[in-house]
Amino acid sequence: MNDRESSVGARLFVGFQRVLPQHLLSLLMYRFARIEWVPLKNLMIRAYVRLVGVDLSAAAQPEPTAYPHLNAFFTRALRPDARPLDPDPRAVLSPVDGTISQFGTITDGRIIQAKGLDYSVRDLLGGRGEAHHLFDGGRFATIYLSPRDYHRIHMPLAGELAEMTYFGGRLFSVNQATAAQVPGLFARNERVLCLFGTELGPLAVVLVGAIFVGGIETVWEGEVAPALPGLRSRRWHYTGATARVHLDRGEELGRFNLGSTVILLFPADTLTWDPALMPGQTVRLGQRIGTCN
């Protein structure tokens, strides 16, 4: 397929998504993935492993039919020794298994989405208050999780949760083709913002939903999305001893159903990217992606 044919195909793919009932399809997938009737769930899991090429060698439970339903398989745990953390305490870790879509410096309050496209930090953070100014001149990384990847998200460095916000939105696919075609994709899709205090200052971890990824969970609140129909946003604050949530470096933060995207935001002058990092690079949980300044 030449570049012109590829571009036409991408536009058709995105156009098709615009007219799909994204939330309805995601709700149906949400229910379908939780069917526990053994013959059907085993058939679905085996088909999924074969179709997307899932590697189960690092899974805590490598037998696919041992999972009670398809969603449990999607969100499977890894063996404790499967993803060792970089031993340097100054290393900033990849929070997931995935692919680096883009990374770099936040310039004029904007983040690169794809070649020729960018979007604002303010929009990503829901346009609320002055939170976007916390990351003026800072660093960002966008990491895509494919359907074959491990679907849990972990902390890139230790932090204390300050607040979490759910934002309703669309559910476009977040793959490379769609990211190159839909302006402001990550600020338009349903997402959950987790804002932490860390040794580097504020850290934003944004969990972006996508079509068929109608479920986003955190370890402290459980299922956050899908939310109630029509809910545009909801915010949780974590202050005081009883609400305190502290997560260590590498500790699990949350999980997706199927695959999606995680966006990290760091303040200015706090982080140096690993010199080997590049867009399109595969990364693994616990791998160094940067170093604290």
C-alpha cells in the first residue's frame, strides 16, 4: 500500500468512527467481556490470544482459560519478577508496557500529538483553574498501549495523590492513524486525571479512554469509568490522614480494559529524557525513560 492509499484508508477509518455510537459499542463490549459462561469465555479468550498475538510468558497466570472472563484476562497480573525496576533511585520509570507515541517539552502550553498536530495542556486538564500552569515549559510523554500489551498502569516515581478528576468525552480509537487525523484527540476523549505531589513537584498521570475501552479503574477508587450517563466531570480530593493515598515508585496505580493511552506531565527543569528514547520505541514497565534533575 502506498502513502496515498494509506492516507485515504486512515481518513475513512476516522470518518467511520465519527458516526459510530461509540459509547453504546463500548458499553456492549464492557458487558460482553464479563461473560462467565465457560465455553463462551474460553472461546473468546483463545481467539483473542491468537488474533492479537498475546505473549503470556510473563503473566502470573499463563493459562488463558484459567481467567473467569475476558476482562480478567485483559487486566491480568504479571509475575513479580517479570518487570524489574531500574535500580537508580533517580530514574523516572515507564509506567506501562507500550509504545512511545510522542515525548518532549511543553511549548507555549501545548503538547505534540502527531506530526503537524498539537493540543493544549489546558484542554487536556479539562480547562479548570490554573492547573495547566503547573506544567508550563515542562515535559510530557504519551505512551500507547496496544491490545496485546499488559493493561495495568504503575507509578513512574513515588507520589502522594492530591486529586483525581473524571472528564466525559468521546471514545475515538487512540492508535497512530487516528492520532494523526483527529485534532485534540486526547483532550476530546473520556479520561481520568490523577494529580500527584512528588519529589519533582506536581505529576499528572492522564488515563485516556478509547473505543471499546469503556473501563478505567484506579487502585484507590475502583471503577471510575464508565460513569453515569451524561456525567461531564467529577472530582475527588485526597486530603487529611483518612483520605491519604501514597504510592511508591513502580506501584500499581490503575488499569484499562483492552488498550489505550497514558500521558505523563512533569514540571519545568525537573526531568531529563533518556537520550535513547524516541517516538515509536517500545518500552516496558520499570524501564528508565528519564532521570530526575
